[in-house]
Amino acid sequence: MREEPGAAEATLDEETLRLLHKTVKKVGEDIEALRLNTSVSALMILTNRLADIPRVPLETAKTFALLLSPFAPHLAEELWERLGGTKSLAYEPWPTYDPALTVDDVVEMGVQVNGKLRSKVKLRRDATEADVRAAITNDPNVLAHTQGKTEKKFVYVPGRIINLVVG
């Protein structure tokens, strides 16, 4: 992550900005809970996303270096210095995140038919039961397992799962 001319003016798209804030939250929480493998995984996901954009903003690169420092301190210090850091990362505050950016408006939910996952649908987090029914009504994977059967029970846990019991 070399600082290039114009890197300070570069901006992140909405999806990448949300991923950055989610990563800051996850790494911070995971370090406190000693879930180090999942922290590294979150950093790898962020790295892959940042590799896809033409210019990484300077502040984003600095945030990444701070997040990396507990896992690869020497490498993070080198990155920090190349990004214009004047003092050691050890004296820098941990990055903060915006809680509003860590919550997705649209979530992917599993659709179960008789307890087995048959499909997945993307819906707004606050979707009503009517919205959910409308979304799964024409799903071919759901139809294949419900066609010609009567619905005995419909369970919808908002933002989590949809379950149909048919017979």
C-alpha cells in the first residue's frame, strides 16, 4: 500500500466504507475475546476488497496498518512509516468505527422448507412477513418443495431465517 499522488483525495465507495467499519469493529472485538484467527480473516477480506480499488485513501491505509499492528508489528510499523506516520504505532489510538455503518440494510436470509435449507433471499432487514411471503412465492427452489402441498406453519425471524413447514 504505497502512498500515491492523489491518495489523500481518493474516496471509498459505500460498500467498501461499510466493510472498513465492520472490520474495525470485528478486529477490535475479536482481539478482546482472543479470537485471533477470525481477526486475521477479517483483515484478509478487507485486503482483498482494497486490492480491487484503483486508489486506497491515505486514511484507509493508515487504519489498515493500525489494525494489522497486533498481528504483524514490524510490517505494520514499516507501512506506517511509508504512509507518513511520524511516531510509532504503539502511541496511536485504536481506530474507531461508526456503528451505523456496521449494520446492513439488506440481509441474505436462508429459506428452509421442512427444516432443510432450500434457498436464500435478499431482503431489507426490517421486511414484514408479507414482504417475505411475496419474495419467496416465486422462488423456483422453494416452489419445487412446496408445490401441491399445504402450508402447516410459517416461521419468520426478522433478519435471520424463514422456515416453511408443509405437508
